[in-house]
Amino acid sequence: MHIQVLSENLQKRISLIQHVISSKSQLPILQHILLEGKEGRLLLSATDLDVGIQVAIPAKILTEGSTLVSARQFIELINSLPSDKVELKSNENSLEVSSLHSKSTFQTLIKEEFPTLYDALGDTITTIDKDILQKEFTKVIFAASTDNARPALTGVLLKREENGFLLVATDAFRLSLKHIVTEGVNSQDPGKYEKLLVQSRVLREAVTLKDEGNVIIHVSSKNNQIIFADTNTTIIGRLIDAEFPLYDDILPSEHSLRFVFNREEMHKAVKISGIFARETDNIVRFSFLKDKVVVSANTAAVGSNMVEVEGVLEGEENEIAFNAKYLLDFFTHVEEEELVFEMQGPLNPGVFKFKSDDSYMHIIMPVRVQS
Amino acid sequence: MEKDLNTAWKTILSTIETKVSRVNYLTLFRQTHLVSVEENIVTIGTTSPMIADMLQKRFYNEIKKSVDDYYQGDYQLNLVTKSIEKKNVSKNDKETLLTFAQEKPLIQLGHLPRVRSEFTFDTLAVSSSNQLAFVSAQTVAKNLGTSYNPLFIYGPVGVGKTHLMHAIANFTYQQSPEKKIIYITSEEFTNEVVEAIRNTETSKMKKRFRSASLLVIDDIQFIAGKDRVQEELFHTFNILIDNGSQIVLSSDRPPSEIKKLEKRLSSRFAGGLTVDIESPDFELKTAILLKKADKYQFDLPIEIAKALAEKASDARSLEGLLLRIITESKTKEQKATLAMVDNALGIEKQESKRLYPEDIIKNVCFFYNIKPTQLKGPKRDAGIVKARQITMYLLKKELELTYVEIGNMLGGRDHTTVMHGVLKVENMLKTPNKISVDIMGITKGIFG
């Protein structure tokens, strides 16, 4: 392999690769990047066997070929090169990286040992706008569990609907749900790919895709893989082979209290109360009154506080308590300014919605506290 | 079939484990399973195609060799992406989400750990000696965290403290299984604290205890003198009370009498309701016996029960006696008789009260505050002579030693001297006086 690339092109994309290279990685080979020069592009691939990422960079190919180099040092070197042409030239078991004033040589591994990230893209599920992917998926993914003990909850459900699809994620304490309207959903083969349970990790990577344009989502049912691809980047992840829990029953259908408030103010209030809730399992209490809500917390040995947030109440006055962690998570992952809270008694799940958009819903289990 | 495949794969994996490096094994092999074995193709499932690819590339021969060895043949390997968990997991997840709907997730259903299910309120015999404790325990179980918090139960051994505590836990569990109930002895609590400190996992332990709805700690007196454990308990205590969780404690003495217990703790222990259970009275002991006999489905005549209750000292020994009688009656295939009671008690006595002359001498000396050398020596001060004569009397009466033996034991005295001493004490005992009080005190010391 002998190729020439521009260092800034390399630098722009190489950081994404880093996400799948774990510092404490088990197998030496997984701490390597596969470099492939072909068809006018340099392809960089890395994987942790769970999620794989491949990025393409325009390059001048003098000789095609591929090689495997140590990831950490390679990335660090590339990031410290001046912006100029970089030449990569591989020999039998080394790679020479030369730029304006520097020349480095890497030991390389046999490239055949590196796992193939995917053998075929599989069926196209949908083409989705990158903005939608970033904004809307982000509102859901954070609710997925990271505990591998319950595989089904580590996934995000992608369910086909009439004009798009439905996203659902839950960790059994909270649940996020979003209807996404999008064109370009492949509606051939009704029944096939109607429901996909996608590993939340790969989605977390997918929402970081930065380039302009659309993202195509592919699924290979044979390999149980899901692939997110734009022109330059391909992210490969797993479908989870488990049944997503039946969430329909727990979506509250009615409420006795409805409260409209400003997200940022509430966010601040919960943050402040959170200080006094740290020692008591993060319990923050809410007393909804006619034109405001009182957010409060106390820890016996530390002290207590209360913050008032203005808002508009419909229905009865009532109280409820939540784990502040879940609320903060929610407030940081949504952008809407005007939020609506609905509840039916302090022991039933509380529901957060957007005032101007009813396609989204976030449900949090309350904490039972002594009055 | 599936089970066979599982065991087969486990065996195969164990041979592979010895051939490949540990990291390789952990990252590549651990999540594999055997999908099927047909004619000459073995299908192996992995969680991701990348893993399948790596196994194919790097370990095909190692796996093939182990598979061939196991199935005694020449097999081809087919590596596919297929998850193993599908069937089992889906069911569980439905359950957990259902519990989500009922507002307390992460429940563990099934039997309550460490709590004996047969110890309930129904199986406890109640009489005046434990009625107060019984009623308060029931009240607490019915109104968790709102009636008496903490409930502190104390009393001597074998009066049913542990039974009551188990009963509270069982009752709560039956009423609302989603509540987090922790039953623990104070020794286990100590161990957990120590373990957590050693593994620097204190936050995990704290979380475990502080999230309980009902915390039951048995034999709390054993945390005396353990400062760090007391501190931990103190914080846990405060948080639980704040959260409205119920705490139940038991001890062999009231909080104020537990030595080396920090003041802030003992005052908190006493902050709720402190109830004591007295040693069971005769009626209760009889009732307990009848209840226990019921449990063993043994027909115990009431006279026998009475005879046993009269003689047994605490409730725990009652069960031992009862069991002995049941066994005897079953082997002899006849109903329980009073003779069996004597028998059972006799065995009891032999086992527990093995008496030696030294015990008597020691106790007499202790009682009169003299040294054994003085007792055995030649001095004939009035006080020492009295002690010496009482020793002679007790050695004769309790151990039935000969006068000569007794004489030798007490510094080589003549057997006539001993006879005189024993007779003198016997004569004095015929009328009530101070000597009889002394002897009672000494025998109490000897027999506990």
C-alpha cells in the first residue's frame, strides 16, 4: 500500500474511530486500526467486537493494499501532524508515515487476523435525515439500560409505523417514546423488519455522525447486524435477539393533574434540590400548587431546601417524589422549552410531554415517600 | 436435547480454555454456544458476526480438534450469529415491566432470603409473658414505619425473639412482596461492613441497607465495641427512619444495658418502642409443647406436656426434650409416658451436669473468699472450719465419695474427722439457719 492523504482530512474523521477502541481492551488486535487503500479512498476500521466503525477519506492511491497499526499511537501521531500532505507506505511488516518534516515507522500486524466488520450491508430499512437522527433519537436513547443482565432493556425498539416509526427505550424505571415521521421507510415486505431491537450503544455512536446528508439504515437479518451509513462513515452494530417488554399497559391513559412549565427553570430547580438529596437516594419532592410547583429535598444531617417554579396547573393539587437523577437526565436530553407534566396520584408513573408536540413522551416512576 | 448440547459445549469449552490465552477465551469464547450437531457439521452460535469471523480465522483448528475429540469424528464447523438468550429472557422481562407498572421495579420474587417461612404469627404460642411483644410486633408489621419505629425486643435466650422477628418479615412479605426486606444478624451485618471496607465497596453496601423498607437485625448486642460498624448502623438507622422504613431489633438486654454501645445509638434504639419478653411461664411452656407436637404431627398427652414444661428451663430445650420423647415413642411404638419424660430429662442431666470435686471446692472457697490451700491446710480458725465442713458435706452428698477419699482430698484428714463434719452440717440443716442459706448459695454457684 502506498497512498497520499491530507492530514486535516484524516484528523477530521479519526476521532470517531476512537470510540470503539477501549484502553483496557482485552485483545491486542482490537487496539489496532485497519488501514485499507483502494478505489481512491483510505478506509480506516476499528471494532470492539460489539460495535464497529469504518470511515473513508479521499486519498491518492499509488498502490492499493492494507495494513494493521496500533491505534493509540497512530491517532496521536496523526493529530499532531501539521496540515499538509501525508504519505503512508507499507512494507512487509511496517508502515512508514511521512509528512513535511517527520517520518515515523509503525510495526504492523498481519491484517488477516482483523475481523471483518460486515460482509454485506443487507436490506435497506430507511433513509433518514441526519438532523432527525441526532435530535429525535437522542431524546429516547438515554432511557435505555446499560445493565447487561437484562439484554432486552439495553436495546431501543424501532417499530415501523404508517408514516415513519416509533422509538421506545426503557430501563424499567423510566421510559422514553417517540413517534418519528419520515419518508423513505422501506415498506416492502410488510411484517419483515416491523420491529427491530437495536443495541443502544450503536445508536449512541450513530447520533454522532456529523457530515451533511442522509443516513441509510441497513439490516442484515442473517448476521443480526444493523448498519448506519452515510457517504463517508459506516457504523456497524448488533440487533438484540430478545423480546422487548410489553410497554403498552404501563402508558398512563388519564391524569388528574396537568402542569405546564419551563424546562430550563425546572432543570435549575432540580439541580439545586439535588444538592440536598444526594445522601437520601436523590429523592426530590414536588408539590404542585395552583400557579407554581415547590421543589424540595432534605437530608437529616445536612439540611433542606425548596425552590419554586412557576407554571400553570390544571386539575387537582398534589404531591409526588422522583429520583433527581432521572429528571436531570431527561432535562439535559431534550431541548423543548415548554414542557407538560401529568400525573395520577403520587404512586403512579409521572408523564412528561412537550407542549407543542405530542409525538414524544417520557415516563418516570415516582419514589414512594412518607408524607 | 438442548441440555445435552449445553453440557457438551461446556466440556468442549473447558478443553479449549486450556489451549487458548485467557483474554481470547474471555472475549471470544465465553458467549458462544452450541446450536446443533448434525451428521458431520457442528453449528456454533456467537453474539456477533465479528466474533464468528475471528473464531473462524484464528481458532478454527483448535475448536475443530476439541469438537472432534468430544464427538469422536471428523466435523466441519459452521459459525453463525445466533443469540442464546431468546427464550428464557423474554419471559422475565415481561414480568419486570409489569412490576414497573406496579411502581416498584427490581423485585425478587420467591422465598424471602434468610427468613424461615414457618416462623409466622400463627405458629407462635402467646401468653402473658410475651403478649405485649406479640401485639407490638403485629402492629408494627401491619403499619410498617408508622407505628413504633424502631421496635426493640429483648429477653433471655429461647423466649421467641427470633420467631417474632421472622414473623414480622414474613407477614410484610405476604402483604406486599415488592417491599425490600432485609433480615440479618448483627454478626452478618458486621461481616458485610468489614467486607465492604476491604473491597472498597462501601457505597454498594450502603445502598443495599439504606433502600430497605424493613430492616430486621437480630442479636444487636453483638455490635458492642465495634466502632465502625456502629457508625455505619447509626447512619443507616437515621436514613431509614427518615425514609419511613421500619426497623426491628432484638437483643438479650435492653439498649441501656448494652455495654460499649455509643450513646447516640442506644438512645436511638430506645427511641421507638422497647418491649421485653420474659421467660415463658408454665402455661406458655405447655402451650408451646403442644404447638410443637402439632408441628411434628405427634399426639402429646397433656399430662406429659405439663410434666415436661415443669422441668424444662427454656423454650429451646423444650423442643429438644420433645423430640427425644417423640423418637422414643416412635421406636418403641407406644404412646408417650411419664417414664419417657424422666428418661429424657435424665439424659439431659447427665449431659449437662458433670460434676467434679474440684468444682465443689472451688465454689466453697469462692463463696467464703478463702484459698483452696487454706481449706486443705492445718489451720482451724472458726471460719475455715465451717467452710471445710460444708465442703465435706457437699462432697459426700453430691458426689457420694467415701469418707476416706474426702479426707485425702482435704489435706489428708482422718475419715472420722470427715464423718464428724458431715454429721455436724446435717444436724445444723435440720433447723433453718444461716448455714442452709450459705449452702443454697454455694450449690447455686455449682449448678449455675
